[in-house]
Amino acid sequence: MREGCRKFIGASGGNAGLAVAYSAHELNIPAQLFVPTNTSEGMINKIRSYGATVTVIEIQTKGSAQNHVYYYKICVTILLDMWG
């Protein structure tokens, strides 16, 4: 890993999000995961169990590619606002 990594960030309410949370936990690095509203409570709890911060985005990602693009745009917008 490159020196200086301060945080892992991911946008997935599935296994990819869980992998990001797990990896961050194992490396003792904070993680921020953005998940869509249709993510199961069980998966959100699993992600949080590794110490990740979870932000639920008000969108359903099932369906069209347009929904997925919109979801990622929201995630990027939130990150830009966080970083000022």
C-alpha cells in the first residue's frame, strides 16, 4: 500500500462494499461506504461491523444503468462537499 493512505471510500451495498470495509479494518484505516436504499439491513450491519461509516443514498440501484450513474454522481457530490 502507498504510504499516506488515510481513508478507503467505496460505493457499494454488496460484497464489494463489504470487501472495502474488511480491508480497511485489517489495515487499520477508516472506511466510508455509500450504499443505496435497497441495501439490506443485514449487509449494512456487516459493513458497519468492520468499523466503516455507512451513508445511505436515497436511490434504488436495481434497474437501469441511468440509476447507477445517478447514484455515483450523488456519491461524488457528497465527497466533494465533505472535502470542501
